[in-house]
Amino acid sequence: MIQISLNINGEDFDVDVSPDLTLLDLLRELGFHSVKKGCGEGDCGACGVIMDGIYCKSCLVLAMQANGRDVFTVESMGDVNDPHPLQQAFVDEGAVQCGYCIPSMLLAADVLLSENEDPTDDEIKEALDGNLCRCTGYVKQIAAVKKAAKMMREEENDAE
Amino acid sequence: MINVEQYDRPDTLKEALELLAKEGAVALAGGTSMSLAKNPSWNSIVDLSDIEEIQTIEEDDEFITIGAMVTMTEIFRHPGNMPCSISAAARAVSSTPIRNMTTVGGSLARSVYWNDLPVALLSLGASVGLASAHERRRISIDELYTSHPSKVLKSGEIITDVKVELGKYKTNFIKLARTHVDYALLNVCASLEVKGNVIANARISVGGAVNMARLVIPAGELLSGQQYSDDLFIKAGETAAESIEYRSDFRVNREYQKAVTAKLVTRSLRDAWNNCECNETDGE
Ligand SMILES: Cc1cc2nc3c(=O)[nH]c(=O)nc-3n(C[C@H](O)[C@H](O)[C@H](O)COP(=O)(O)OP(=O)(O)OC[C@H]3O[C@@H](n4cnc5c(N)ncnc54)[C@H](O)[C@@H]3O)c2cc1C
Ligand code: FES
Ligand code: FES
């Protein structure tokens, strides 16, 4: 067992992990069930999280690698009562069907919008290219990210 | 991974090399293949991701030096003079999260058929910095690929950087895959050292259709020292297609591999000659 400390969505955790435990399995053991295990080998993207500002696949990160790191899952973005603009836009645009791929897709989009406040369709496609969705045709998700970007730009203008 | 008892993430290369000198220690970079690896002989993991000295991209008038822990995303976002085939190869790797994690050192050390970046580095004749607790050395990429790179590295030795001469070659990289995120069916990189209308030197490399990145020497030799002609580019494509030892690939048959190698080597040569944006000089 290896002792690690990490911060998940702003909360500190000290845990003992087996050396072959992945960050994905650790997050699920700790109750962050928005992080999905689709393939467990880097193909589907349902396990996407943000670690130290970088969007990555948590099935390809060993839990011990997360020692001292800040990890964000979709639980950090918002909830039904106080949704993030991306979450609201996904609902408004009908971009969600079964929902399995959506938590990680929202995180990938969140990183994109933090770097680029007005992305083109191609930039959105590239940012979401690690997230497989078996239900939708991606079209509404691209529209939703555009809409969220617009909402966030407007919010920022209003704040100024 | 199951017998690992120690995990370290040192801040300096010196500390990392001392840790790696011990029996059973192994380097971890982006972790995209290490996280899935199951080697019972490993007892200690040395995570290289906090070592700043191997995370930088440095340029002077002549060379660009890319640290081993630089990721694919950092390569193609680099605002300076990244040779265009290196950027294209980095961008061709799988998907955003994989590009965010996969490193230069991990790609070279792993060198499976689908690793895109090594194909560009081979074509551009990079040199590779190596370090162990006992020694620092620099070898040509051709030497790193005399066998599988992991066999050329000595025990406890890691890749620290790759260094590429700027403006030397007109270059082009092409990846052929069934989808944007699939493993390459074929990778081609053509790099031409041009003097006026003469090709002083040509280095053509392939990946995807072979076990790991390799130079296609007969095709390069056919062009080196010759006046430019499009017919020659077609012949070089045909020569390349004939001289490669193809891997068997359940997605495509041998005939397809050959036909597409001929076409894409020719296309890559044409694009290097006509459209390379990172070397605009005509090699006067
Ligand atoms: C689903 C998926 C799809 C992928 N698709 C592609 C693709 O299309 N194209 C592509 O190019 N790659 C692709 N990759 C990545 C590729 O398969 C390897 O996993 C990757 O190149 C390894 O790099 P890394 O930095 O993650 O290294 P790690 O996984 O950390 O390490 C890999 C190996 O390299 C050694 N190593 C790492 N750094 C060094 C160093 N500096 N010196 C010496 N040895 C070192 C390690 O000890 C280990 O043996 C994909 C990966 C996945 C999971
Ligand atoms: S679980 Fe499928 S990519 Fe991680
Ligand atoms: S909504 Fe079902 S997988 Fe994307």
C-alpha cells in the first residue's frame, strides 16, 4: 500500500492505495460516481477528469500519480439548483441522451472554454475528440458548447 | 505494478537518475502505457513529471531542443519555430486527453507501430539526449533505432531531450487512419535538404505499417544528390513501397499497404517540396 494525499473538488483526502489502483477506481471508491468506467483502457473517455488544470483520462492515471494533485470531477461544476452554463446549455440544446458520456464531456468543454472564450466548431470538435458518445451524433453537443460560450461571454460583459 | 512498494516524484533529474539506478526501478512519464503495464519485476516507480529541466522547449538560431517530458499538446501549441512535421505528428496522436498526457520520452521509449512522433523525429535526423546516474551522452536517432529504443538505452538510463536542427529540411508528415483517433495504418514523413533545384539529402521515414518507426533508406538514396523532378518522387514512392517489411494488420491487407505507401510517400515528398511552411528558404 502507498500513502497519498490529494484534493478532489476542493476537499482533501488521505488514502492508502494499491500500486496498481487507477485514479478512476479510486474516485469511484470515494463516491465520485460521475466518473465512469467505460473501457478502462483509454479508448472511450467516460473517465475524463481535470488534474492540475489538464484534461486527462483517469483510467490511464495511477492513483499514486495523483499524490499532491488537484482533481476536479463534474460534481465541482454545479448541480440542478445551480447549474454551470455548460450544464444549462447541454439541457437547453437537448445534448444529453443516456448521459453516460456527459460528465467527462462537460469537463473537456470546461477546459476548452477556460482557454478559448469563443471557440469555432473545429476547435470544439478537437477538444471533445476524446469523448465517445454512443447516443447522440455530437451535433447538439457542439451547439451546446457554443451556446455556453456565448452565455459565459455575456455574463462576463454584464459583470463589467 | 503489483509488487511496487515505492513511488517517488523527484524535482531534479539528478535525484531521478539516482533512484533509477536501483534494481527494479522504472521511469513513468505520461503513464498512458505504464498505467496499464503489469510487470511483476518492478518494485519502484520514478515519476518524471515534476522535473522542470526536462519539461521545456528551447530554441536558438540553429536548434530546437524539446524536453523528454514535453507533451504532444505542448508541442503543437508551441508558439516558436517547431518544424511543421513534428507539430503535425504530435497533433495526429489519438485524442485531446491522450495528447495532453503522452510525452516525447514515452513515445520514443515505447515505440510501438502506432507511435506517430518518432516517425517525424527520425525523418528530421534528430539527436537524442540520454542520461543515467553515471553518464550523460547524446546519440543520433538513427543509433537509437538500430534496435528497439528500449534495448539501446542502458540500465537506469533515460531520454532527457530531442534536438532538431532548424531550417535544415523542407518537411512533411502524413498520418493515414480509419478515423481521426484511430492508430495509424501508415505514417509517412519526408524531409528534403534542398540546395537550389537539387535535393542534397532526403530522409523518408514510415510508421504504422511497420513494427516501429523506420527510415526507408533506398528511397532516400534514390533522391539524394538529384535534380528535382516529379517523376523521381513517384519512383521514390514505388521504391519505398517495395523496400518495407510490412507488419500484418487485421484492418488492411498487404496489397493495400503497398499501394498506399507508394502514393503517400510521393504525396509527402511533393508536399515537403511545395508546401512546407516551416522552411521557406530555397536553400541557397
Ligand atoms: C487509447 C490510446 C490511444 C493512443 N493512440 C496513440 C496514437 O495514435 N499515436 C501515438 O503516438 N500514441 C498513442 N498513444 C500513446 C502510446 O500508446 C503510448 O502510451 C505513449 O507513447 C507512452 O508515452 P507516455 O509519456 O504516456 O509514457 P509512459 O506510459 O509513462 O511510459 C512508456 C514507457 O516509456 C518509458 N519511458 C517514459 N519516459 C521515458 C524517458 N524519458 N526515458 C526513457 N524511458 C522512458 C517508461 O518506463 C515505459 O516503459 C495512445 C495511448 C492510448 C492509451
Ligand atoms: S474508461 Fe474508457 S477511457 Fe477511461
Ligand atoms: S448521451 Fe449516451 S453516450 Fe453520450
